[in-house]
Amino acid sequence: MTRIGSVLLTLAAGLASAVAAVRLSPWWWCAAVPGVLLGVLGGWDLLQRRHSVLRNYPVVGHARFLLERVRPELQQYFVERNFDGRPFDRDVRSIVYERAKGTDAEQPFGTERDVYLPGYEFLIPSMKPVGMPEEPPRVRIGGPDCSRPYDMALLNVSAMSFGSLSSNAILALNGGAAAGGFAHDTGEGGLSEYHLGPGGDLVWEIGTGYFGCRTEDGGFDPRQFADKAAHEHVRCVSLKLSQGAKPGIGGVLPGAKVNAEIARVRGVPEGRTVISPPYHRVFSTPRELVRFLATLRELSGGKPTGFKICPGSRRQFLAVCKAMVDEGTTPDFIVVDGAEGGTGAAPLEFADHVGTPLTEGLIMVHNALVGAGLRDRIRVGASGKIATGTDLVKRLLQGADYGNAARAMMFAVGCIQAQRCHTNTCPTGVTTQDPRRARALDVGDKTARVQRLQEATVASALKLMASMGVTDPAQLRPHMLHRRIDPYTIRSYEELYEWLEPGQLLAGPPALWAADWAAADPDRFTV
């Protein structure tokens, strides 16, 4: 009775306000209508059972939900400092925007970062800097089993699927790649007309759903794969084992989002929910993985073939290395995706706590390939929060041959880090299939921005390397990057990490690698 009485009192108060407004003003409806609506809202708040706050604080309790909704915007625009925002701070976002627009990207009055804080990293300049090369170096992708090698740029567009991104975003990314002469990874969502139309070089990514080369029951279709891999714009093929945003889990595309266009591109029934399993059906052991990669290369007509992985177990990766040695064949490239990668929406626990960060994962993969005597046959790409020239130089120094960027390229096409990528309500038309929102993204303007960002970022990396006394990424060494450990101690990457010699694992693994090397089995993924 108390609750019902409260409802009646609230409604009575609203009606009383309306009656008073009628008596006092000829414009009675201006106050009467809001009064009645507030009374009804208050009554509903008291009766509903979902939100305790509203039952105790009718009407005014809605302010709590309003503030919660706008909290990310308030945080980004009014609270965070230039250098401590997440996932990308304002300094990084600003330099990406400025380079994409072709404007100055300069910082006046010195750094805002605390250079004495533990974890601060810095590159070592040379007392004898050198000039920048006239043309950016490129990386030849293609081992001894590859008959159609590809020269990869130092920075490329990382994997983002059509479906996750709008058609206009894909068009702008691929158009920028075509104009700038760098590669565009399709993501695992299949080859669409938006990937193929502008003419940019493509790395066709095949995931566990085998979209675009899929049988009716979800298996791998070699005939479809061979037909599409033969396209002139498909320059490389990448088999996705896992990604940094959500390693170890698959994905679900709700049937409501599977429209006719996406169904055609992915090779799935329209309107039916599509499940990507967390594992591949075509292999179950390291040896079968290596053989399947060789099959993909053969079906593609000899194009470079590799795989993408967010590293986890070192023992399992060493098992793959053993399988390569045993089989006498290798992939042409491996893309290391750090756990800090984030273009795929994922459960919070996976995004925050599963997978190896890029620094440790990249160094592990590089060392394993060197120690197994395979590094000269395999090129290594790095992806995970590469947005500036400094980011790229660090990854090259840690063992990568080239880098891929996803979110930085999203910034170039208009992303404002609203973090609504999975809701289909992206405010800038980048990560949505809503045509009314996607039309906001002007393809011509954003194409030029993608091209300018890549060119300026690579130029920045080359300028940094020149200041360090090197003209080619192959000359970078771990001792050129230092990290502050505490207020009094600084160590170089050469001192912080163990770096294996070529063939060292085959000749006699060092103590810290011996147990994993001995346990690695090329015929099963040992847990």
C-alpha cells in the first residue's frame, strides 16, 4: 500500500502542477503537459522492478543513467590528459589526424611525458646521423617454395572485414592502398567488390569460417579458393589462427545482420546466424598446419602464403617450427598480432587478460624462427597499436620486417574512438552497416587521408632511423632501444631479452628454452 500510495501522490502532484499552471497562465499547456508527463514517469519509476535507483529516486534517478551514457565523451574531451588516454591517447590521435590531413604534426615546448617514470622507452640517436633513403625500402615476401613473391611496404592496412567496416570505409582503405602502393588485409569476412574495385594490393585472410571459400556445411572449398585467389589484386594469402582482440574464441554474426550483400560475399545463407568456430577444421596438428599452408600456396598459383597468430604457448609455436623443419617447407610470412590489438569486439576478459602482448610475442616468434634456422625463409609482420613512426621503428627493432595498422587507419577514415564499433551506431560511418550513417564517410576525401597517413608515418620512421645512423630496417639492433626499469636503472632490449643465434635450438637449446623445445611435438599441440 505504501508503494501504491507513493505512486498516487506523485501523479497527484503532477496533476496539481498542471491545474495551477492553467489558473496562472493562458499558456497553461506549456507547464501542464510536462507536469503530467513527469507525474506519469514518476509513477512508472515507482512501480517498475528493474532499477532500484529509480524506485527510490523517481524521475531524478534518470540523471544517473544519462551521465553514465555520456561518461566516455566527458572522459575523452574534458578529463583525460594528452598522454594518458586509452586505448589511444590524444597525442597519438592528433598526430594521426594531422598526418592524414596533410597538416603539420609538430609538438611545441617539449614533451609532456615523464621520462623518469619506470617503463619509459626511448630510441638511441647516433653521433653521426645519416641521410634518409630516396625511396622507402620494401620487404620481399616469398620463400624458396613461392613462385610469385610480393614486395611489401613497411606499413600496411591490417585486417578489418567488410561487415565489421562499412562499404565506404573499405573503399577508402583500399583506394588509399592503391594510391600509396601498400597492401590491404581483407580480414576474414571474404573478398567483396569494395576490396577489389579500387585496385589496391590485397592480402586475402582466411579464418575459421572460410568465408568466400566455404562449403555449405562450413568446410574449406579448394575450388572456390583457387578461383578467387587467382584474382590479380590478391597478392598474398593469410590463414588466421587467432587475433589479438580475442585469441582462442570464434565469433557469431547474428542473422539480422546477414543481409543479401554480406551473405553473397561470405558465401552463407541470407538471414541465418553464422558461427565462426574457435578452431580450424582442416588441420589438428602442427604438421597438418604446415602441410595445409603449402596446399594453399599451391592452390593460389604460388603466391606468398602465411598465417596470423596472437602468440600464446611458446611450446606450441616451437612444435610448428619443428614441423617446418621436418617437412622441409615453411610459410612465406607470419603476422604476429599483439594482445593489445582491438578492431574486433571481444569479451572484456579476453581483451584484457588473454594472449601475449606484441613486444613479448614478436620477440618470441623472431627468436624461435632464428633458433630453428628458419628466419631467413620467413618474413615477420607485426600488428598491434602501430600508429606512429616510433611505433613502427620499435617493432622493426624487436624482430619484425614490416608493420600493419588497423585502428590508425580507422582514424584516417574518420574514427573518433567512440568505441561503439559493435553496436552498428558508429557516429562517423566507419563501423556500421547502416547506410544513413555510412554515407557520412566521403570516400574520395578519406582515400587521400589513408594514403597520406601511410606515407607520412613511413617517412617519420625513416627519419628516426636516419637519426639513429641507419638507412635500412635490417640495420636496426636491440641495443638501440632502451627502457627505464626504475628511477636509477636503464636497460637496452639487448640486455632485457635473450636473443638466439641462427640454428641454436637445433644445435643445443639454451637453458631457458630447453624444456619447451624438448616438449614441442610436431604431431600434436601440447598444452
